[in-house]
Amino acid sequence: MAVLSRADNSALGRWWWTVDRWTLFSIITLIFFGYVLVLAASPAVAERIHQSRDVFILKQVLFLAASAFVVVGVSLLSPRSVRRLALAGCAIALALTFLTLFHGVEIKGARRWIHLPGMQIQPSEFLKPCFAVVSAWLLTDAQRGTRFPGTLVAFGIFGVIAMLLKSQPDIGMLSVVTVVFFAQLFIRGLNMVLVGVGAAGILGAAVGAYAVFPHVRSRVTRFIHPEQGDHYQVDMALQAFGNGGLLGRGPGEGRVKDLLPDAHADFVYAVAGEEFGLVVCLLILCVFAFIVLRGLLRLVGEHEEFVILAASGLIAGFGLQAFVNMASSLHLIPTKGMTLPFISYGGSSALSVALGMGMLLALTRRRTHGDPS
């Protein structure tokens, strides 16, 4: 890449000088941390379930390599091509998510996965980036005054997604999609009265989830009343952060990965804290924060409403997912099984986040007059 000159008019040359290289390098940094932490956390988990020590490592190496190619490949697209990809992706993800209700693999009482040779895929993961772009396109089209009822269609698709995710159930994913959609409506210029109504609706839905779903009620109750219920995973995670101190116990020297069933996934941040310490945890946090802030800064001066809404939705979903994972590990919010982007083990998560970040890079590329829209 370094040999590409500004005079290079090839597709690759134009991409290199227009893409946000700081965000690209930050994404590569997260993928590097993903490699390091899957090496640290997954062998003990694999042995505990009587699998080969390398089974998770080999799979995640392939997932992260594919994710890197997805990020770069999608970032080469024009905004119009991003819209088309998101429309196709949203339609396929919706169909497969519906299929999970009848033919999905049930894990811990939820039907969210479809079994494929060598892996299980969670189709709803791909709804997050694809719906963010599709809803931005529909809301923008409605703003232009066309006869197509874009806003109503966007709400209709959101309603279908909400019903599917509630039926699985996957309340965490539904919460992320809801916040992203609401954020896009707010940025679009939602009336403040409707903002209040929407906030009240989200609060009411949260109360309803607490009343209807036992696992939600259990997690919230244990968070509010620490003396009640089982706190084993959170207690072990907090102990791991304490054991790690400033610089950590050293690679491979952690103990939490031997004790937590989800040490390679939901609680991988605790593994990082124990083995690499506060310094590396803060570095990971700063990389996530940098990507979010850098993405928002790239939108300053942007005049294309579709780009603003789509990129904002992608950034909100990415940042919220990272926050939920890290905050859950630190017991700042009730526990929620949500992966840390590019770092936790999981093929569906890694590829869907890569798709979203590739779309973000594509939408925020610097374009001159005459470039494809």
C-alpha cells in the first residue's frame, strides 16, 4: 500500500487515498487483539468441553482473516453499491432469522442459530449493519418528498425485526437495533415531543421485557440486588481484573479462562484484564472510542443525508455493542451475552461487524465531483 502514489488512478489507488486510513488501522489493531486473546482464552475453554485445544483458535483465525478481507472489499464500494448490498443482506438475514424460529439450533433456551457444516451462523447479527443502511435510505427517500412511503416502510421493517427477535428471544440484539433506529430518527430531525414519546416507549418496552422474560428479570434483579442469586461469572471477572493489576500476570498466566465457560466470548475482556492488565484494557477501550469519534468527525461537513444517517447508525451499533460487552464484564450494567467486536470468539459476530465497518469506510471515503454516488 505504501508504494501507491497519489497519481495512481486505479481503483485500488483511489481507494487508498480516499479511505479513512486511521479508522482502517484501528480496525486492524482490534483484529490483532482478537488473535492474541483467542490464543490466550480459547484453549482452556476447548479442553473443558473435551475438544482439541486448537479448535477455537483455528476457526477464529479463519473468521478474522475473512473479516479483514470483508472490511477492505466492502470499503471499495460506492454508496449506491453499499445500499444495494445492504438491501440484499437485510432481505436474506430477515429470511434466515425467520427460519431460526422453526429450524434453528436451540442454545440456552433461545433459537438464534442455524447449523452449517463446521459452524453455526446467527443471521440476526447481520441485521444490525444492513438495517442501519436500509433504514437510512428509506428515511432519506421519504425526506426528499417522493411518493414512496419510506418512513412507513422503515417502521414496518423495524416492526418485523422486533417481532422476530422477541420470538427467539434475543432482547439484547433487539435493544441495539432499537437504539440505532431511534438515533437515526433523532438525527433526521425528529420532533422533540416525539423524542419524548419514543424514549417513553423504549422505557416501557424495557419494563415489559423485565415482566415477561424470566432471564431478563433474573439479570436485572441480580444486578440491583447483588446479595441475591448466582454471581459466579461476574465475580470471577471482577476478580480477574483485580488479579491483573496494572500490567497483568503475563500471557498464559491467567486463571479466569479456566473457570468461566464464556471466557473466550462474552468475558474475553476479563481475560485481557488478568493477563495483560489495566494498560492493555485501556488501550482496547481507547481504540473503540477512537473509531466511534473518528467516524463521527468524518461526517462533519458531509452534505449527503443518506451518508450521515447510515454512518451514524453503523457507528452507534458498533459503539453500543462494545460498551455493553465491556460494561457487563465490569459489572457496570446487568450481564448480557454480547460479543466484543473483532475480539470475542464468534464467526457471525466478526463477519457482521466487518460488514458494518466496511460499509462505514465506504460511506466516509472522501469523494470529489464525478465519483460514483
